[in-house]
Amino acid sequence: MAVDRYPRKKTRQIMVGTVPVGGDAPVTVQSMTTTKTADVEGTLAQIYALKAAGADIVRCTCNEREAAEGLARIVPRSPVPIVADIHFHVEMALAAIEAGVHCLRLNPGNLRKPEEIKLVARECKDRDIPVRIGVNGGSLDKRLYDKYGGATPEALVESAQIELGLFAEVGFDNVKISVKASRVPVMVEAYRQLSEVVDHPLHLGLTEAGPPPAGTIKGTAGIGTLLMEGIGDTIRYSLTTDPVEEAKAGRTLLEALGLRERRNVDLIACPSCGRAEIDVYRVAQEAQVALESRSIPLQVAVMGCVVNGPGEARSADLGIAAGKHRGHLFIRGEIVRVVPEQDMVAALVEEAEKLVKEGFEARLAAADKGAAREAEADRAALLDAQGSDANRSEALVELINRRLDARGTAGEAQGPATGRGGPAPAG
Ligand code: SF4
């Protein structure tokens, strides 16, 4: 599948360490550590976990001397570029620069003295370190809050522009920008407005989204909407949970939109229904756990029955559908093996690994020649047993009508005749 399915708005490109952000660079995933930055080993362990989950860039707070010292030790050992998160204290920004961070995040809402902002910008300019202007609705400059009567999209955009103006005074424009709000419509509108007036790369995020699943859904609504409009160069989910979930969500969203190549499994599964021959939820969950820990860049399907499963999941790279105590393994809709029910997940994982290693042609050539015939027999037997109405809806409708007819169509006494079950009321 082609990447960049949604034409992206042209932005200038900056470099966060070795990672390009903006221009024609792939949209990147960010997250933030929750450890004390002074805890070097703990923070590095989290950074490695975030990278494994899909983060391209990681932010750490730099809120005290010990945190800045920690950054000096973390940066050289980090597998991804590090952004220092700065609030209130210009000294912490300067210390983070000394620590060698790859980017600073400055909050214009709480680092407000123009001379201090320009001092940091000059230092960043001299050392070629980019800055994210990180406007946040919850900590918006009070003057703008009063001017606009709240943290409106216009107020957020103006805050970013004021900061850009200060940077421009010292000739610094190595900048990306975020205008985060906690309400999706405000956030979306703020970024839309911002993208009309700047060409800097934009860092998308819905701030304080809360715990999953609601937080993930809200983040996806905001970030996904903008990405599909071509707005956004780097993203962060702000979830109240292990930040690894943020990185996973970010990566999953970009892969789902075709903005990044698939790196891990995309598990699809039917919602189950009266035809299901297995506990679809359990098998899908087991398959998800077994596959996500491996590098399987495939779309894999778990389907509850062999009657409709292989057909409905024909576009999946690989799938399994449940028959009577057996699973039908299929590659792009073609049955390649029939396995006992208890081996379904293991067979799926084994085949996924072989597919990645050997390719589709080889695995289709290695298919069990009798599998399709066996599968067809299972399918026919199930159709025989269940008929074409596994949920028995039509049988139930017939039963209801028979009973109503037998009782003289009681329901019709209060309304016009339905044409079934007797004459219309007289008069
Ligand atoms: Fe799943 Fe089969 Fe029902 Fe479709 S018909 S939802 S594949 S059990």
C-alpha cells in the first residue's frame, strides 16, 4: 500500500537529532517519560520501551538541577532523540542545552519574559538546536485568555505567533509548533488556523486526553482528523497510563492511515455472531498477544466461522476461520491448512513467521493440497446444520406471526390492517 495516502500540507523541515520532522519526512511518533529524569537507568529503560513500541522521539522533563544532570547522562545513551520539557525556568532551558538535548519544548504560557525567551533562542540558534513552541490551552498566557474570553483557537494561535515573533527578533526559526487543547473541536480548529498562517512543522496532540479507552478515542478523533486533512508532522497521544500505550497508539494510527509502513501486526477479527464456532474474543485476544511481541508486518484475521470467514477476510494477508472443532488457515483467501481447534493460534503464529521469512508465493506453493477440499466439506456441513440463518431470525419471525395470527391479530385492533392476519376493523 502506498504511504502518504493523504496529501500533506507542505511544511519546512527541521531536524530533531537525526530525525527529520516536516517537509516530506514521514510523520513521527512522540511520547514522554514518566520517570524522574534524575533516575538515569529508569528513564533509559522507559525510553527503550517507548522506542520498541513505536516512538521516534522522546521528551523528558527538565524541571530541576538533578533532571538536567540526568539528561547529560541519558542523551548519549538514548536510542532516540531527546526533547527537554521546559516550564517556568529559563535556567532549566539553558541547562538542558548544556546537557546536549536534541530539542527544547518551551511553554509560552509560563516562560514569558521576552529577554529570557530571546536568550534561549540565541543559544539554540548558536548550537543548531530546534525548539517546539508548545502552547497549551490549560496554561495559556492570562493576557490572551482575557483578550479572547478563554483558551479559544484564536488565542492559542496568537500565543504561538507572539513567541515566533520573539524568535524572529534574534533570527531564530528552527521551530516546530503545537497548539494543544483538551477539547477536540478547539484543538482541531486551532491547528487548522495555525496551518494557514505558518509553514513550520506542526506537532499534533490533544492535551490531557485522560485514560484509555476514552482518551485514546478523543486523541484519535483530533489527531486523525487533522492528519486526514494533511495537517501534522509529528504526533503525541497524551494518555493517563503507561506511556508505552501512547507510543503504540501513535504508531497504530499512522499505520492505519497509511502514513507509516506497517511494522507490526494489524489484527482484524469478526465481531462474532450466531454462526461463530469458537469464542472469537478469546482467540483474537490470544492471537493479538502472541503476534504483537513479534515483528509481523501483516494484516492477520481471526474469523468465527468458515461459512463467511475466509471470504470476508479475503483481503487479509493471513487468517484463520473456525469450523467444527477445526481451524481453516488461509492466505489471502486461499485455504492452505486445516488444523485442530486447540492449535489455531499456534498455527497462525507459525504461518505468520514463515510468511514473513519466505514470502507469499513460497507459502502458497507449500499449501496442503487436500486442505481446500477438507475445508469445503466443513463449510458444507456447517451450512447444512445451520442453514442460511444461523441466528434463527426468520424462524422467530415466522413463530411470532403464527402466534399473532392464532390470537386473531390483537395488535391490529388499534390501527389499520397490515395485510396479514385478518380483515381491517369495520367502520
Ligand atoms: Fe464471524 Fe462468521 Fe459471524 Fe461473520 S458470519 S461475524 S465470520 S462468525
